[in-house]
Amino acid sequence: MTSEALGTRSAALSADDGAGTPGTPGPGGAVGGLVPQNRKKRPPVVSQLLLTLALLLFLAPLAWMVLSSLKSAGEIFTTPPKLFGESLLFGNYGDALGFLPFGRFMLNTAFVAVTGTVITLVTSALSAYAFARLRFRGRDSLFLVYLGTLMVPQEVVVVPMFLIMNQLGWINTFQALILPWAFTAFGTFLLRQFFLTVPKELEESARIDGAGHWRILTQIIVPIAAPAFAVLAVFTFITYWNSFLWPLIVTNDVTTTTVPLGLNLFLGQNGQAWNLLMAAATISMAPTALLVLLLQRYLVKGIALSGLGGR
Amino acid sequence: MALTGAVRVTDAVEPPPPARGTRRGDGRAASAFLLPGAIGFVAFTAFPILASLVMSFFDWPVLGDPEFIGFGNFVELFTTDPVFTTALLNTAVFVLLYVPVNIVVSMGLAVWISPRIVGRRYYRVLFFVPAVTPMVGNAVVFGLLYTPRGLIDSVFQTLFGVSAPNFLGSSTWALPAVVLMSVWQGFGYNLLVFSAALDAVPPSLTEAAAIDGAGPVRQFFSVVLPLMSPSLFFATVLTLISSFQVFVQPYILTGGGPGNSTTTLVMYLYQSGFQNFRLGFASAIAWVLFVIIMVLTAVQFLGQKKWVHYDQ
């Protein structure tokens, strides 16, 4: 099933590339449209309008967050609701940042997310190469062990992990936020599946020229697998950035507080100041929202590639 | 995310390549390549999983000596602990509401954002945004919508002249409110998965069905849906698993209340382990959760033979 599944997925990718371009309803036309060929020319004005309305309704909570972040405390609750207050209080953002150091939180989170992503990519690539290309005793059984752990929810390991961190004296440290999640089997699995699709012929000539495994991995496989690395990088980064349960357990100090945790702290200490809370929420949500808008192509591909659905 | 692998994995392992006589095994290279990842894997994945199982049979305080109590924690959970029963029930209700709504909404929108829609790529990605913004932020925003005199209440008063229910303060409404917020934030993943699957359906097949007189509805259910059944299966499995792990939404929105009406399994795990410091007890909850997830996933894999088509 694997090779098949990957096959359909890459087909899905290329189809998406073509049909996904705005304004070019390509040959994929009849699929979503579900209409006979001859009616396809007419632009679906009503459908598009309704869809846009649905999208606006969907985005309304985020818009309301930004609008509320610019109001005075007294203008938050009005009947009927008003989009804007007397004036736009951009100073609320300064006040929110003054209440809790979100700049520091963002730096902390960026450091954790970037370091964690780099470690994940490097160790996953090495393990994936071994599983995809090397022959050694017990390879398949070992791989099955890796796979088995994929099914275990994070909640199962947090309790002993907390004890380990405690034992190591790592409470309130960056390594406690980074290391426990930098070696999960997921990256290894994802990259291995991709490496398996790289034709072996490409390596044969290099091998004849005397290239070792290290050169084959770094100079042949990694460049070809760049899209898979990009996908893994983006999702690992976002997972680290948004992580909440684990930071909640191992940190309670400003020096290591992450953005989601900082927002939770803000909620606990100043949750009634809705306008400032919304400013803090906007600050917290902007980085990953921008990331997804900038990297939309990779993300869309990545989800099709890896089936990272449902979370 | 974790589960993805597990699914595809089952028959993913290819047999070792046949020995080609001259080439030796790559044992030494393999150890070098595997070592960095394997050290971390053993320390931070394999060992904690086993440790968690062991701990679930102990009364394990943060300070002081652990005491072996056999199935004591599990017996307590299932016989004398009313909060656990409530948490289990709340989680089940959450899953039963969340999963179907999520699947229907994401599938419906994936179909709606057809190739005739101009700028479909942008619609897709905008629906996906809350799926990647911190859940804490999403929940805080919905807090402002749900609160009395908040946006929903004020729209109700303006349009109908009556107050909206106090969503988060009512044990009837709190859980549905948490579900609604969760669907809003989470369906973007499945939307993208289904969109990719829809785009992969060969148009010739729907055209052929149309020529045979099948209307759009018939085309969808008889041609398109069977073709994308592997994606649907996948998305359902993953969504179900992740929904059992729901924690942040109730933690931020309601704190589990009012009463225990929105306390979920993971929330109770957190409270037991890290507020009451009963680490063995919390591990037992984790394993109950794990077993439920395993059983339901296994059931879905057995059931898939009836409706999932892998043939091309």
C-alpha cells in the first residue's frame, strides 16, 4: 500500500500544481465542479460569492480579535457591536508588551523551534538513510519498533519525561523544551518514505566513482529530497512553536517561557483587560499565520505528501 | 501527526534487498548513521513509553518513595473516581460531535472550492490559517466571542432582542461551544487533504458518469467519493485520534468547568499529574487513553476493507 499511497499522493501534488493556479481551471475541471463539460465556461458567480461570504464569516473571529485590540477597554462590549472605537489605539500593543515581555517569549520560542527543527532534520535524515539504503541485520525489526512508537500519544510520555527532566535538573531550561521532541520517529519515517522513491540508479555511478554513504546522502539524496525536508522543517517548526502542554509542565520562568505559554500567563494575570489580551493574542498568532501565508505552496504540498491531517 | 506513519507503515517495510554476493552488509555504516537519532529515540521516546506503563502500577508521588500497588490506579479510575467517568464521557461526546462535523465541513468545502472558483488556492490556505496559529490564541479569541456581552451575545441582542446563552458558563452549552471552536480551528488540515485527493480524481471518470446521465450528487457519491476513500479513511483515523487528545481548548476556554462539564481525559491527566502530583495515577489515565486510541484505530483498519478502495 505504501508505494501506492505515495504514488497517488504525488499525483495529487502535480494535479494541485496545475489546477490550483488561480484563473486556470485546468483539465481537473470536472472533478470539483461535477458538471458536464459544456457548462464549465460560465463562471460560478453565485457560488463564488457565497463561498466568499463563508470565508469572511470564518475569518470574523480573527478580524474581531484585531479590531478589539485597537479599542479602549470601555469599547470592547457594545450593543450593537461596533467595528471601530473612537480612535485606533495602537498603543495597546505597547501596553501588552509592557505587561509581559512578548519579545522575549518570541525569541525563546524561535530559538526552541529552530534548534529543535535542525536537530530533527539532521538525525532524521541520517536514520532515514540507514533504513532506506543500508543493509544490516535487524533493520526491519528496528524500523518496526520506530513505527510502533508513532502511535503513542504524547500524553503517555509526558509524565516520565517530566521525571527525567527533574532528575537532570532541566526544569526551566531550553534543552527541556527542545530535546524530548527532537528524536521522534516521525521525521525518520517521513524521510525514509521519500528516500525510497529516489531511483537507485542515480547513486550507482557515484558509487562506482568511489563515493561513500556520506557523499551519496549529502550530495545526491538530500538535494532530490529537498521538498520533503522543507515539509518536515515547516511542520516541525510549527509544532514546536505552538506546543503548549509540555512547556506548561516544564517551565514557569520568564527566561524560558514560550509564546503560547506567555499568552496563557497573560490570560491568567490580566484576562479581564480584553483589549490588551487581544493585542497579545494578535502578537502571538501573527508569526505562524504569516509563515503559512508565505509558505502556502509547501504546506499544501506537505499535507498532500504526508497526510498530516486531523490534528 | 504521530499516527500518519503508523498507518502507512503496516506494509511499508520492504524486504531486505537480496544479497548480491560481492557486497557485504553495511553494518558499520548503519550504526554510525543510526546512532545520533537512536540515542535520543531511546532516551526520549522508547524509555519513557515503557516507564509510563511501569509507573501506572505505582503510587508515585513527586516527593517520597513510589509504592507498587498493582492495578490499584486502574481500579480507582473505573470504580471509585467520578471525575474520571465524567472526563471519559465528556471526551467521548467531544469526539462524537467533533469528528463528523469536521469531516463533513472539510469535505463540503473541498468540493465547493471547485476548479471553477477563481483563486481557489487562496481560499484553501485562508481556511487553513487557524490550524497553524497557536491553539491558545484561537481559544482566547473565542473566549471574547462567547462571553456574556461578547460578540455573539451582542449580535443576538441586536437582532433578536434577547441575550444569547452564557455559553461557557452553562454546563449544557460549554461542551458544544468547545466543539465549535475546535472545528473552526482544526478543519483546515482535512480541507487540504481532501482538496488534494479531489484534484487527483481523473476528470474522464466523472465525465463518463455525466454522459451516462449521473447528476452531480450521484457523480460525487458513486465516482468521486470511492476514488478518494483512502484519503477519507486516513483523515478520519487521524482526526479521531487527535480529538481524543483534546486539551488546550477546554483548558483555556472553561478550565474544565462549569463543574466538570468540559473536563477531558488529557485535562484530568494534567490535573492529576501536575496539579495533584499523582504521577502513577496520571500514567494510568494516559494508558487508558492509549488503549482506547489503539482499539479504535484497529477497528477502523479492520472496517476499512468494506469501504476503502485502493485499486487504481
